[in-house]
Amino acid sequence: MFVKHIIIDTDAGHDDVMAIAWLLNKPEICIEAVTVCNGLAHVDAGAETIARLFAATGHNIPVYAGHPQAVQGNRSFPATWRAISDSLAQGLSVTKTGQVEPENAVSFLLRRCTAPAEPLHILALGPLTNLALVYRQNPAAFKTIHEITLMGGAFHVPGNVHDYEEFVSPTNLVEWNLFVDPFAVQLVCQSGVPLTFIPLDATNKVRLTAQFVEQFTTLPLNVAGTMVRAILQSIRHRLAGGEYYAWDPLAAVALVEKTILNFKEITFDVVTSGPNAGQTRCAETGRSHARVALDADGSRFFNHFITSLTN
């Protein structure tokens, strides 16, 4: 069996943890390390959450905290969301302490990319700050990356950066992960590394519902599945609005089960200034190119997702 070696770059939100939990049970995936980027959680708190979750599930996977702010600008997720993500492990009653590596995530990624042991895939589940800094410091290092699969973008559908409490959105065309650090997105997308986008176009087809949570909680779950159950129960009150999707889990499943998605090769530009900074704007003369998932089979996704989390 071919084993795909991956590094997960994550901002340690609820859906990130569900994605990571799913991948822990896939024998065809070897998670070499997890790096934490500045996004839903602050990097130190996010790294501690992931390390504690690995300790609780008995996995010895190194975790590295990354750069604490955007490459350029000062955009961020709403403060309320960040506070929830920072305390995610406590909210799930994960009491085991975990060890975060002393080395910075960018330093680790540079070291791993310049001394490749196995072909490296990166699964990016948050803003692309860490990866952009690796490219800016050593562009040649990116040549050793086989592919970056990233959850982000909105190509033919509206974005999801909306007004929320104290946060007033400047745009309706941008997805959150790309909104936070548009300049980093541009650097990664123009690096030449093969890119696979799992954007809102596809994730909009995998909406999480209260009915799914009820079904999931009745299943005979394995250790990773019990972690996912706790997460689903903690966000259950947010599902009533109908705007919570399996964003990062779909990107994780796409690493293994690509046939549940429909892809198209797209040329585009990344907008880096103005209210729509972070937009992936399709253009025949665009400077970036990627394979983009524009549709997903929701039923098949949920079947795959459940299967790996049950006994």
C-alpha cells in the first residue's frame, strides 16, 4: 500500500480537529507533523490544543507553533471565535497535557523541505502564513513539495466573510482562510508548487446538520470518533442556522477519496488590496493555476467520514 506522507498546517479550529481525527485512522496517510498557523486560534494556544488532543488519543506526532501574525496586514477572525478556539481543548474536557516542540513551525518546515526523506504533501487548513514565509525565505524549498491541498477560496460562489458581532465585513467575495493573509496566498499561489483547492464551491455541499449529529452520536465510535463526537456536540447550537459545513474534513477526505469531488483546472489571480483582498478571481490571463474542486458528493463524503471513525 502506498503511504502518503503529509504535514498538516492548521489554525486549530473545531473543523480542523475533526479533519485531523479522521486522518489519524487512515493507514494510507502518515502524518509527519502538525504546524499551527495564525487563524482561528492564536498559534501558542492552537498548538497546545493539538498537542493535548494527540496525547489524549495516544499519538506521538510533533506539533510546532508558527508565525503569530499575517505576513502583511493585520486582519483576523472575530475575537469571539478566536477565544472559543483558544480554549477548545478545555471545552472538550481534554485534561492531558501535550508537548509542543520548541522549534518554530517555519524553521521546521524549512528544515523538512530542504532535507526531504519522503515525497511531501501539505494539507493546509488555515491561513497560508507559515507556508508563505517558507517560500519567501527559501523558494527552492518549495520544489520538494509534491502538492499542497488547501481548504480555502470561493471561485464561483459567494464568500463567507460576513458581519459578526463586533466584526464588520468589507466584502462578500472572500473565504475566511484567504481573507486573513491575502499576501501569503499570493506568494503560495505563484510559487509553482502544484495546488489543489477545496473551496466553498465544494464545501457548500457538505452541510453539517443536527440530524447528522444525532445519527453520529449513536454509532459505535473508536477513540478518534469520540473526539469528533465531543466536537459536534459542542457546536450543535451553531448548526441551527444552516451555515456550518464540514470545511476542513472535506479537504482531509479529498487526500484519500478524490472521486467524491469534481475538479476543474482554473487560472486565477489573488486580489491583495482593497475590500476584496483574498479573493480568488478567475481570469484566463491570471498568474496562478490550480486544480479546483467545484462540486462534492455530500452523501459519499459523510459515508467515508463515518466509516473511519467507527469500530
